[in-house]
Amino acid sequence: MGVVQFFVDNPNQFIWQVFAPIGIWLLVVLGFFILLLRRYTFGNWTKDNPNPFAGETFEMPRGVFRGILTLSLLFIVVVLELVTVRIIGFEDQIHELMVAFQMMIAFYFGSKVLHHMTSTDRIKTEVMAETNPNYNNNNNNNVMQNVQQSQTGGEFDDESAAG
């Protein structure tokens, strides 16, 4: 039985399996957003007690929208995957959404890993500079020597470039 035939024979199944959970989720998220607006955007802030999130979107804590969007997309994908278990052929109908979800997850975690790596490298460099006062001078001299060697046709020394 195909997807279209299943929903023609059982129109209430699609409503209760897909539209109702997603609709309830959207109402919960909307209620949560309204509560956040009342607390942060339209809160009782004074000059003595300013909003600490004044520079952020809607004057709310950083990451609220990103978290809401990620959780909403995750919830919708879980609901659609549960429907896919029951209805054979439904996965072909939602293939593009699944690819978009996979790309979002890959980008999110990939950017987090890259951010972690760059911040760790920065911290390591700062620690090395603090513990060894000649670190910056030696590193800069090695870089200049390598640049001069590469411009004059000399060999590039990997050990001195690594620091």
C-alpha cells in the first residue's frame, strides 16, 4: 500500500500522527517564546538594574532562538521518523527534509569542533607565551627565516616552522 493510498483510506491517521504533535509542539514553543518576551524584552528593567542581554536579539539570552529552532526541527524529524516506521514509502516523501536535517547537524557539530580547536590553540599559544618569554621572538624569527628561504629558493625547514 502506497503513502497516498494509506492516507486516502485513513485520513485521521495522518492528522493524529503528524499534524497534532507538531501543532502541539508549536503551541508550546509559542507559549515559551511569549514568556521569554515578557521576562526579558518587556521586563521591569531600570537604569539601576539593566537588562544584561540588551545587545542580543529581542534582548533575550544568547542562543535562545538557535536552541528553539534546533529542538523544533529535531522534534519534527522524530515525529516524521515514527510515522515512517508505520507507513512504508513515507520516507521517500520526506527525503529532502532528512537530508536538510543531516546537513544541519553536521554543520552545527562541525562548527563547534572548529571553534573548540581554534580556542584551544589560542589558549595554548597564550600559555606558551607566558611561560617562555622568548617564545614569540623565537617563533617570529623562525617564520621570517622560513619566508626568506622560500623566497630565495632555499629548502623549507618543517621543524623550525612547527615552533
